[in-house]
Amino acid sequence: YDAHGRVHTIRAPDGVTTTLDYTERGWVKSKIVSSGIDVNKPSQKTIYVYKPSGQIEMVTFPDNSVTRYTYDAAQRLTSVVSGRDESIESIIYTLDLTGNRIKEEVRDHKGNLVRQITRTFDKTGRLTSQTGAAR
């Protein structure tokens, strides 16, 4: 544990070690996973970046792929873009005034629509219908 009582190092029975580092606000900043007993296997590092509000903004994975998150003015998730190089995929959310996800579009690295889901909700926010299509 670190000086603030947060988990710093986890050692598994197979020798794999996970080390966590934190931001000043106590959010996980990075996670490093060792290879355990296989000394020839490099450690895997994941890096987390946050918005001042505490929402996750970006995650960089050990393979250097990146996931970015965007939010609207009401701090609701509106898109997720992830991948690297030619494998980038995006998910765009359309929200109604109460924050329900009424449309979800998944696009591939060329911008082609891969999947689309539309939803309707009643006045109390309960899902009343959902349609989806994949190409």
C-alpha cells in the first residue's frame, strides 16, 4: 500500500506483479503488469488520463493503442474512439434531453457504418423499443 492506503503492488501466486501509480486526486494514473517468472517477457504498462472533472479522457494500452472518450456539456459520454493505425473504431452516442442513448453508431477506421442501434424511451425513461442493424 502507498502512504494514502491505496493498493500499490499486487503479487499473484504465479509471480505476476501489478503496480499501480496514482494522480494527486487519487485516480489510477498507470498500471504496470510484470511478466512473472518469464524474465524475457516485457512488462505491460497502461496509462490513464483524466479530465479535471474526474472522467476518463484517454487510456493508452501496452500495445500503444489508445482509447479516447468525449463528453457533452452535461458531462455525458458522447463518443469513444479506440484502436491504433488502421484498426481505429469509433462509437458515437446521440442522447435525448434526459441523457438516454437514443442512437449508437459504430464506425470502422474508414468511417463505414458497422452497426447502428436506435432506441426510444417513455416519459419515465424506460426503454420502449430498440432496433439494431449490422452491415
